[in-house]
Amino acid sequence: MKQKVKWGILSTSKIGREKVIPALQNAANCEVAGIASRNLENATRTASDLNISKSYGSYEELLTDPDIDAVYNPLPNHLHLEFTLKALKAGKHVLCEKPIGMNAAEAKILMQESKKYPQLKVMEAFMYKFHPQWIKVKELVKSGTIGKVKNIETTFTYNNKDEQNIRNIASAGGGALMDIGCYCISFPRFILDQEPIQVIGRQLINSVTKTDDLTSGMLLFEHNITASFTCSTKIFPYQRTLIFGDSGMIEIDLPCNTPLDEETKMSLQTENGTEIFTFKANQYILQCEAFADAILNDKKVPFILEDAYLNMKVIDEIKKSSV
């Protein structure tokens, strides 16, 4: 029985180089076997820098390599569906970066097509779900520690001034909502284990890039629970999530970009006072190990494609309500 999953990386993207590849190399059940770029020189240089044995001058070349078991797909959003499907057809498991596609229709196609390959695992890479701080938050909410949840608020921003950056290109699936708003929508769905029954949103569209510089939205869940958020690619960097109950609240300082080798914290406030919880974990390693475990032991992936589809559906509804 295989002890490690051999991974191939599609592209030399920053998140791959700085976060996911190091995580795979430190995961107990993973091995990075190759990396591909549309430019062989770029792939070879990155492979050398990151101590990866194989490099390829095309994504297709990597997909046809029989030594590769699984593929990490951090390509731009408009290529997620295309290359995830190509990887499945080539017999590879796929961990695909969020969001899973350009819209819910693409997510539905992937859901349906993946059923043709029941032996292969596919998952959207929402790494925060594996971080112990979120597992603790969910435990506190489910146990009624803050009473009945009333509202979840998230702010997630950064300032990207480069109009040529892929996140500012509309045809590639750029914009604040697709890049970071997908987290703001996923957070309350993850905590509540519910889908919103009503969604409203407002987007501020950049006249030059045609992407949303800022999106705000509100999600209404059963029992009159609301979740509100603002995400932006043109504001000073900041992120925070607040969960309000009728007898307490939880504040998550860094809900998404938690430090990989330093402590992060969240606080619980009730009538009994404030309790601080600290955590130190690499959420990328935890995500990679969990996905690899599903492959090696032929188990269900921690988060199925239907979850990715439902998140994408809310993103579509936010866009639609803003028109």
C-alpha cells in the first residue's frame, strides 16, 4: 500500500510557491514530484529553487506523467474547471484552489463530470476549515456557549494597485468577491451548517478593470440569523470575523491568513468575562494531509463538491442582486 501521494503542481503561482508546495513537502503523507509551467525555463527554475525533481513546459505534459497521483490546481479562476476536468480525465486526483469555477454553472458541471471518476478525489481548497481555531469556534457555537447565534460579520480587505494583476482581470475571474469574498460567504455556511434563504449584495465596479473593487453583502439564514460582509481589493489590508450570540460573542483576529509558524488567537466574551484561545498550526499542511489521507485510504474527502457548488451559488446571487 502506498504511503505517500505524489503531487504535480499546475503553474508556478505565488500561493503554490510560498504556501502549498512547502506544506506538501512537510506533510507526512505527501511528496511533490513535479511542477509545470507554460514556460519550461520558469518551471525548471522554480523546481530547482523548491527542490522538486521534475519540471514540465506544459500543464498537459504533467498530466500525462504516470508518476503523478494528484494535482494541485492554483491556476487563475477561469482555468479551474478546464484543468480540473483534464486532470480527472488523465486519472489524477485534484485539489483545486477556491473558488471552484467562474460560476455555479461551472461548479455544477464539475460535480456532474466528477461522478464519471468515482475512484478519484476532488476538493476545493478552503484551507481555513482545517485550522484548529475554526474547529474550536464551530465547537463553541454548536455547544451554545454564546447562546443563539444572531449575526456573523466579516471584513476582509487588501490593496492591489496593479491593474495587470490577475486579480484585477475580469475575464480571468478577478475581483474582490471571487478572490476573498468567497471566504466571507463560506465562513457563516461552515459555522452554521446552513444555506442562506435570502441574499442581497452591492458591488462597486472599477471603470477600468471592470472587476469589483468592493463588495458588501448580507445573507439571511433560518431563525433570523444574518451574516454580513465587506470585501475589497482597494482598501488597507485587514481581516476580522465576529460571531454574535444572545449571550456572548467570538472574535477571530485572523480568520483566513493565519501565520504559519506563529501563534494566532481568537477571543470568547460572555457574562463570565473574556477568554483568549491561542493556536499554532499550518492550515495548508493540515489540508494537504487530510486530502491525501482520503486518497490513500479511499475515504470521502472532508468537503465534497456540493459544498463548493453551494458557495458558488451564493456568489452568483450576490452579483445578480447588485445589478
